[in-house]
Amino acid sequence: MATTIQEPRTADPDRPSGHDGWRNLVPADGGWMKTAFGYSPAPSSTAIWVVLFAITMMFAAFSSALFVRKGSSQDWRSFTLPSILYVNTLVLLASSVTLEVSRRRVAAFMGGRRSQMESPARWLYITFFLSVLFVAGQYVAWLRLRSQGLYLASNPSSSFFYVLTATHALHVLGGLTSMAYVLRKLHNSVLKRSTLDATARYWHFMGGLWLYLLLLLWSKI
């Protein structure tokens, strides 16, 4: 009776087998490993969430201190917020809109649809200009308070106003620095989409944070 001898099965390099487990998972040309690493989040995407969490905790501490100080204060002096703050709010919200338009156009530009636009950086420049305008408007608000005799140490209410608005403005300046970095990378044709997305998340967060601060100042100051 003839005996059929089966050829030994060769190990599939793309699948684990036996106790060797993952030892056979690395093909010679990198294969699926390139795809696997393609799904890992970019460092900028991870870092931005850490930064936003830290900023949130800081302003939460400021808010808690304001509530406690006003509740236990006998010398709290309320005042009317400068009207330019509402104009500044519209400017900051407009900058978020233009940044989102810019993000989508740059993504289309990087995707090869270059004929649909003249310059993908145009909306980024508009966003940058609006951001500078917002910071300038905040400075005008501080000048108006000073003209009323309200300084950092005049009253607990004015102290919180200056601290909250100045700290937010400093973070806005950080966003401006990030946008300048994105523009430079874009002009050098080395911009990564993850960098632009991280900048957009940060800027949208600054807009949302300012809306919260404005409501807080309007209701408590």
C-alpha cells in the first residue's frame, strides 16, 4: 500500500504560531508593521491633550478661588465689563472659523487637489491677523479699566479680572507662536497634518475657554 508523505508546512510569516509567538511577525520588507505604526497617534496629537488638560486644571483652580474669595469678601467691588470684550469675543470666534477653513483647504492641498485653490496659506494669515487683533483688543480693555482707576491691586474683583484675562492672553500668544510655526512649515512644504490639527484643537479650545471666562466675569465680577 502506497504511503503519502505530506510536505512539512512552512510557517506563515504574517501569523503567530507555537511558542515562538510574535517572533515570526516581522517580514523582511516591514510589511504590515508599516501599516500598524501608521495607526499610532502622532506625538503632537498626544501632547496637545496633555497641554489642554493642564490649562483646564489651572483655570478651574482660578475659578474656584474666585468663588471662594467673593463669597467670603466684605470689600468686593463689582464693575461693568468694558464693552470691547464683546467685540473681542466675536473676533476670536471668527478666527476659529477661518482656522477651520484653512485646515480643510490645507488638507485638500496636501491631498493633491491643488488646482482648487490659489494659496492654502491665505486663511492661515487671516487667522493670524484676527488673533493679533484679539490680543490688541484685550489690551484696550485693560487700558479702559485703568482709566476708571481699576488696577491689579485696586480690588479683589479687578485683581481676578486682570489675572484671568492676562493668563488667557498669554496662552493665546502661545497659539500665535504655533500658527507662525505652521506657516513656516507650510511654506517649506514640510508641514505635517498632525501639527496643523494639534494647532487647530488648541485654538478652538482657547475660543471655548474665553466664552467660559467671559460668562464667569459677567456673572461674578
